[in-house]
Amino acid sequence: MSARRVGKTLTVFFFISVLFQASPAIGSVCNRCKAAKPYSCRSQCVIQADSTLAIILTSFSACYNQTANSVLVQWTVASQTNNKEFIVERSATGNCWAQAGTVQGDGTTSNSITYSFTDNNLIPGISYYRLRQIDYDGQTSTFNPVAVDVTGSKQNLIIMPNPVCSNAHLYICSSLGREVNIVITDASGRVVYTSTISICAASTNHEYSLNTATLAPGIHFLMVNNGSEVHSLKFIKE
């Protein structure tokens, strides 16, 4: 509050800060809100009438194709403004998310457009997919996830993303409750990383974070061994 006296009249100014909180839902744009002074606004969903929606999302789905052993992610946008790209994210738990792929946006258009992304690096069991949208000015919007059952997937070991940078997510499909040894070697066969983790028998899918910042750029091989099962994969460090 501030006050200013003009002649014999005292004028009082009140400045109000308003905090809005809301839960995101499909079709809403998150982390975006415009407000004219003297208001300040922090919100997970657009509530201001003069806010510009980057995209209007009308549908979002993920379907497992057992024959192709892949998940088809599709979404439809009724209109978009300043839209640079979409990022499809995936999670084994619904809490920790990793990028599965990107799809280029169409800038500004009022045309309804359907997009799709095929994920071939599946996490066996129940997987979660969500959509994140990025403007040309760097603002992002994140939408609610959907679940898809990929029980028939044949993959037991997945690393994401691939190529990796400084951090990666490792997904292990195993129902055996015991310690698991993780070994990473470079292209020459030299061991560059070792770790031991514990597998919980109550769960089939296991997700772990790997610090790959110290790995040299190039091709690497990751091996997981729990004494009765051995799985390996190849990945690239950028």
C-alpha cells in the first residue's frame, strides 16, 4: 500500500498479489499465465482471459502394438501459436520422466493437426507417456500423462536417452529379488563404470538413474548381471 496527498485529498493505492493454484488437465496449458500490473500470477494452468494458449490439445493417446513391439503415441491440436516442437516423455513410475523423442511443431496455425510418434524402446509392464510443448521463446507447457500396458514387450534392459549426455535412466525388467551388478565398458573393452544395486522382488520393472557425465564420448556397452540373468546393450555417449 502507498499514499499520496494532493492538496487536501489523501489518495491511497492498494497493490494486490494474487496466487492461483490449479491441477493440470488434458487440454490445459501449464506453467503459463499473463497478468497486467499491479497483479502477479503464478499458476499451473491458464486462467487469465487475455492469456494466449500456445496450443489447444483435443486428444492424446498411447497404444501398444504387440506385433511391432512398439507404442504409437498420437495427439491432435486444434490450433497453435508460436509452437516450436513437442517432446514425448516416458516413465516407468509416473514420477521420473525421460525424453522418448521429439516432433516438430507447426508454428502458428488455426488448422487442426494430428501428430504421432512411435516408441520402439519400450519399458515392459505399465508405462506412462506425457506431452510437453515448447514455444520459440522457450516457454513450455506440460500435459497430463496416459498409461499403456506393454506386458508383451520382449525388452529386459533399456537406457534412456540414447545417445546419453550427463545423466541417463536405466530400466531393468526382472522379478528376481537380489543384488544386480552393472558394468559399463568402452569400445575397447575397458571397464569405465561399475555399480551394485538391489532389486526388489515385489516389483517387475525397476528404474535407476545413472551419472554418465564422466564417460568419454563414443560407443559404450552396458551389462547387467544378477547371477542367473545377464542382459546387455550398446549406447552412445555424446
